[in-house]
Amino acid sequence: MSEFEWIHIIWAFGALALAAGCLAGYRLSWKRSIVYALMWAAIFTAVTLFINAVNV
């Protein structure tokens, strides 16, 4: 684990929190909100894995 790895982890959680806050503004049902949150989590995870694969 590199010296600045924790910055990427904090950024990922911040981005997910921002997406969750935006979804909360739409006042969707709990089920739909959870589905959207999982979709966003999958997108950010895929992007993070892609970036890590390219940097190796």
C-alpha cells in the first residue's frame, strides 16, 4: 500500500456519499434508492479497478 493510497479511499467514499445525497433529493422509494446506490457503487468500483489495472 502506497503512502497516498488512503486519499483514493477517502475520495471513493466521498463520491459515493455525494451520489447518495443526490439520490436522496429525488425522494425515491427505499428499494429504488438502494438499487441506484448499488449501481453507483459498482460503477465507482469498476473505474477504480480499471485505473489500478492501468497503473500496474
